[in-house]
Amino acid sequence: MREKDVVAWGSMISGFCQSRKFREALDYFGKMKVDGGVRPDSDIMSSVINACTGLENVDSGCVIHGYVIKSGLHQDVYVATSLVDMYSKCGFLGMAERLFSDMHDKNLVAWNSMISSYCRNGLPDQSIKLFSRIIQHGFYPDSISITSVLTAVSSTAALLNGKIIHGYVIRLEIESDIHLENALMDMYFKCGFLKYSEYIFQNMSQKDLVTWNCMISGYGSHGNCIEALSLFNEMKSSGIKPDDVTFLSLISSCNHAGLVDEGHKIFQSMRAEHGVEPKMEHYVNIVDLFGRAGRLDDAYNFVKSMTIEPDRRVWLSLLCASRTHLNVELGELAAHYLLKLEPDRGSNYVQLLHMYGDAELWEKAANIRATMKEKGLKKTPGCSWIELRDKVDVFFSGDSSSMRTVEIYEILHSIGKHMEKEGGDSEIMETI
DNA sequence: TTAGGGTTAG
């Protein structure tokens, strides 16, 4: 009878987790303990940890972790993997790493969990390294290992690694699924190999919302807005309903291509035609869209018409646009709201500082510098990278440590001149 | 009658 009780509680708790009612799952766990007489097993503890992950509540997770240790269930591979997942999704990578290395009987799921943990926490190289250790430890990667490591490859844009992994899938005859194909397609896009992405897309036996979103954003980020818009129509005809990601990709694509009215029209159609509620990200993109095109009045009127309270990104976007198109009055207004929300981020002041510099308002610029110094603020430098001859080169904004700095700037200058002749983007010119 | 890992934007 007692065993049945455990099963009954377990069914309730996991049922709540599956329907994403994490709060209720934790409440039931609480009730179970109060009612007494039932010792939770590893299944229940995995579900309970899963509920903490879903709530992104690391405090509850720590309490549960303590409980797990006391009840001796921390050695269980299911429970330990749930903990690795919970800590990494809450941003505590160190804890996840420690638990992973302490696991005695790591199975493939545990390895996969750690591979995605690294990538999720901004260490894609570690993720790729760990992947290559799977086989050394006697496991064959499955579709989930591949999907996870492909995500890591995508974020480093390391095409060679991506191709090697694609090779694994073919040689080891790893059973593919839609997640893997989506990740593969996205990886080729991110590494600039559009033809491969298209090939995979065309040959997919089934396409889901993520498939379409990957394609639309892939085209958009490579400046092919027309193709992105035509895919959107195709997607609708195929019966897949667009979501907030679809719209963000479309608006950002219009943004890159300078199709201002088209982008705004798409934004307006979100709620009216598709029943998708715009989020802050969509608002930010529209402000950016108007701002980039120099339509500052439209940008500001749009901010004033927002139905949700604008956050820092909205004001920052307006400030950057005001700087680019030298509208000091609007820039100061945007900066006022921005600094009210976030007074301690260096990059906010830097935008304002540059605007004053561009407008030759030296006294105001000096005041901003003084404030920054007083607050001890610095801006984190921008960074980009490229893979050439199997090696990834990283560049930091303003970095002059390279032996070939002079040469680099000479080439940049000549590209700038060339662009000027061709009537290029004034913002890029200014950067050069 | 129950358990752990994966894909899309900016």
C-alpha cells in the first residue's frame, strides 16, 4: 500500500511538471512531506528539481539539493543530472560542473546535459571539447549530443567543426530528427554557408515552426529580406502559425535592409492579424528601424504610444539613433529615462558622451566623463571573430595589440574610401 | 505506473 502512495504522489508531481505547473508540483511535494509516511524516490526528486528549473528558482533548488543529500539520493544518476540541468539553467555553471565531475556512473544523458550547460553559459569551446571526449569514454553520441554541440558550433561560427560533426552524423549513422536538422541548418547559416542550409531545408521530410523561423532569420541576418518575406508567406500557406520569434526575425530583417514601412506594417499585423502579442524586443526593433532611417519623430511617437512601460533597450536605441542623426534634444531626453533605469552601466554614458562629442558640446561631454570617472564606469569593448585556415581570430574594439595594427587600419581606411565612393552607410564610415 | 539531456531572434 505504501509503495502505491509513492506512485500516486509521483504521478501527481510529474503530471504538474509536464503541464508546466511547477508551483503546484512544489506544493504537492510539500504536502507529501507533511502527510508523512512516504519516502520520496529518485523519480519524484527528479521531477521536483525539474520544477525548480522551470521556475528558475535556484533558492528552492538548493533546499531540494540539501534534502536530496540527506536522503542519500544524490548518487542517483537521474537526480544528479536533474541537478546539473537545474544549476546550469539558473546560471550556476560551477555547481553544475562540480556535480558532473562527482558523478560515478555518468551515462550519455549526463554528458549531454553538461555539453549543453557549457554552451548555455557562454562557453561553447568547452562544450565542443566535452563532446569530443564522449567517444573516448565509450559512448556513441546520439541526436541530442549532436544537437547540443551544433548549437555550440553555431555560436563560434566555426564551420570546420560544424562540418566534422555533420560528418559524424552521416558516418555513425546517427538517427536524425527535426531538432537535429534544425540545428544543422542553423549552424550552416551562422557559419555563412547558405547553400547547405537551403539544401537541408529543401530535403526535410517535415518542417516545424522552428524550421521556418531558422530559415527566415537566417536569410534576414544575411541581408536577404525579400527571401525572408517570401518564406513567411510560404510558411503561412503551409499552415504553420507564426510566433513572436518569427516576427522578431522579420522585423530585424527589414531593419537590416532598411525597409522601414514594411517592417512597421509587419509589427502592426502581429496582434491584429495573427493574434501574437508584441514583446519588448519587438518594440525595441521598431524604434531601431525608425531611428536608423533617421525618422526620429516616428521613433519617439512610437515610444510614446507603447502599451507597455519602455525598458532600457528602448531608450538606448532612441539615444543611439539621436546620436547618429545628431538630435541632441531627443538624445538627452532618451538618456534621462535610460539613466534613471540604469545609472551604473558604462555603455549608456558612452553613447551620450559620443553624442556630445559629435555635436561639439565639449563642456557637456566633460561633465559626462567626470560622472563616469566618479562612478568608476568603463565600457566593455565590442568583439568579433572569424575562422581562417582552421584558426579563430578574435578582434576587440579599439585593440591595438596586433603586430599588424597599422596594416589593418590602412585596409579598413581604404575599404571606407571605397564605400564612400559607392555611397555606403554613413554609420559604418564613421566607425572607420 | 511515475524519472534526467536538444533546435529558432536580438
